[in-house]
Amino acid sequence: DTEVTQTPKHLVMGMTNKKSLKCEQHMGHRAMYWYKQKAKKPPELMFVYSYEKLSINESVPSRFSPECPNSSLLNLHLHALQPEDSALYLCASSQGLQEGYEQYFGPGTRLTVT
Amino acid sequence: AQKVTQAQTEISVVEKEDVTLDCVYETRDTTYYLFWYKQPPSGELVFLIRRNSFDEQNEISGRYSWNFQKSTSSFNFTITASQVVDSAVYFCALSGGGGSTLGRLYFGRGTQLTVWP
């Protein structure tokens, strides 16, 4: 089973709201990733967790706060977002951080900030 | 620095035509990995293939085939007898080098393939 699940599929939120995106995988993978993707662009890496520890933060604004409660779950907490944060947010996982491991992606959450 | 170039922004073909998506990469690493992903309109990136820098054998999987040539730093993807369901954005990606690049996939800009019935 190479499935990564994400909830919700769609999210509309105001600039003062607080919401969370959730990601889950049951492949025993030890690395998990958050990406942001704008229309007609490739995914941009935001955060990487390895063995439940934050390994990479690509200078993402603090209004995005990641959390990895256990090896299967990854959350992205959102607060005081801006309209330009509207995008597709993709979660991915891989066996580890080593270069050769392919990443498996979830279906994404389409976020609209009004 | 790692870089992937997909010069074809959009390609349109009619069903049953063969189509090749180009991917050119740049890296100074001797060990690296190349990937192709498919992103249909639904949004999920689907992993298609991984190839390491030491394996230049071409690969065929059904209607899909990949041509890896280190001499030209290319990893091209051919779809034979295209179908409407092949319509998607296809991304080529590169990883390698370790250190600060560990955990990072370097994506090309993607090629939008449209297959018309």
C-alpha cells in the first residue's frame, strides 16, 4: 500500500482563522514532507521531518507551524494566513532522507484564503 | 547546484500518437537519482520511476519508456500510443549529493501534456 492520505481536500479560511491540515501514512516511512504548490508551478518544499524531528524548514513564515505527533502523522497548523498563501498543499513521505528514496505524495489540500 | 530543465511547457497530441517529454539535468555529484512524476488534474503527484546515476539501462513499463543518457545529461520519457488518460503535468526531478541537499527533490517546471481524442 503506497497511500498517503490528506484531510481536508478543500479548505476555505479567513485571514483571522486558525485551521490545521492533516497527513497520514502507514508505509512505515520515517521521513515526511510538506510542499506548497501554486498553479502551473512545481511543488516548493516547506518542511521535512525525519524520525519525527524537524530536519528542514525552508524559511517558511511562522504563520505555518508544522507538527509531527508520531511517525505516521504530520500536521500543518495555519494561523493568520494571507491571500497569497492560497495554494495546493501536498504532503509526502519516503523511507528516509537519503537521496535514492522516492517520495510518495498525498492528494493535497486546496486552500483558499479569503 | 542541482537543476532540472523541462524545456517543453505544453505538448498537445492526438490519441495513439507517441510523445516524448524531455528532461535535462545539471549536477556535480557522481551519485544522484532521477525521477519522473505524473500530476493529473486531481492534484496528486504519482511516482512513475527512479533511476540512479550508475544505471544507464533504458526502462520500459507498458506504454512508458525512459531513456537515460549521462553523456547528454538527459532523462527523457516516451509515451507510446498515447491515451486521453495520459493528460497530466509531468515533472522530472533530481536528488543527490547529501549534505545540504539531503531530503530535497529538485523539480523541473513540468510539462503539461494534453491528449485529444
